[in-house]
Amino acid sequence: MTPLRQRMIEDLQLRGLSERTQEMYVRAVRHLAEHSHTSPARITEDELRDSFLALKNGKHSSRSASTIALCGSTCFYAHTLQRDWTPLTFVRPPQHHTLPGHPQPGGRPHHPPACAVAALSRLPAHHLCLWPALARGHPPADSR
């Protein structure tokens, strides 16, 4: 195991992610490296962008696969390498229009991925004041 992969796994453990999530995130970064034929630490912004385009257009990946690739790459670059890259800010998985906690067509509730929860935790408190009402399916009080 490379020192960089070991460092990523340790960073994911420190963030409290499950073992399965850690495996998926490490796999996503490995696929990224395989696509660009180089170490993930040496991947350029253009190569990162090309990899996500290939995932979307070439492999026609599902929403969950796209989310795992995005979150795994974001964790790797933001926490392990401590880089903030522009391509990761505009990459979005295919949209799925449901509120967190509400049943999916299969009857299972949808829960946001760990990176979305982490993004919400960085928002100022006044931005989150409507989140509980929206999650329960109620519109904000002033919009009635």
C-alpha cells in the first residue's frame, strides 16, 4: 500500500466514515488515477475534469457512482492533499428531486451523502434555519 493511500484511509477514519465508505472512496481515487495513468497527486485540473466527463458521458454512471466519485475525490484533494481545485466545485451528479428523509419509489428514505452533510455543517447557522422545516416537507412560514 502506498503512503498516499494509507494517508487517505487514515484521513477518512479520522472523519468517522464507515469502512465500506472508505473502500468506495479509495476505489474512486484509484479509478481516477487509472484513467489518467498517473499518481492521483500528480493529476492536473484538466485530467480531473476529463475523468469526470468520461464517467458521465462514457460510462453513463449512476447518481450514486457519480456521488461516490465526487465525494471520494473531494476528500482526497481537500483533506489528504489539502488542495482546493476548481473542477470539483462545478461537478454535480445527475439530479434526483427528493427531500432528505422522504421515501424513495423503492420505499427507502433518501439521506444526503457525507460530503453534502459536511457542506451543510460549514454553512452559517442563519442559512440552516429553514432546513428542518424543508426536510419535513413544510414550506417556510413566510411563503404561505
